[in-house]
Amino acid sequence: GAVVLGVSPDDQGSHADFRDKFELNFPLLVDTDHKVAEQYGAWREKNMYGKKSMGIQRSTFLIGADGVVKKVWKRVKVDGHDDQVLEALQSLTAKSS
């Protein structure tokens, strides 16, 4: 099995709107001080149109039942990413069976 969580610095209201808009069936956790993002290396300097700022680098972390990060995807593109994660999860669970 697996547990899916989303984490971002947005507030609860923003998360609720996002979850409703995209019909998500998993929790979105609030990280307003971006401590979790920093610990996972997902709080990065961004450069948009020559303007630098700090923000979230969309990332996915596959964490095993032992609490160890098994796979990391950085700069995630949404289209097709769910299939990549599912394949890696199936591979991980097959190895642990």
C-alpha cells in the first residue's frame, strides 16, 4: 500500500480550493515556514524572466515503509508523472515482497 501527501507553503483555504478543483483524494499539508520543503531540498531559488526568488521546486519523494527515501523526482512535470510514480511504487513493493 501507499500513502499520498501533498505539501506546500499555501494556507489551508488555498489547499481546500486546490483539492476541490482537482478532486484530490489525499491530504495537502501546510508548510508555511517551508521547513519541510527545505529539509527535502525542494525550497530552491527560482529564476523567472530574469527575476530571482525562493519557492517550491515541484518534487516527488517515494519513501519506503522503513522511512528511507527510495526515489526522488525533481522539477516534476505533471503530465504522465503519476504513471512514473506508480511504476516505481510497484517495483519497490515487488522487491519487498
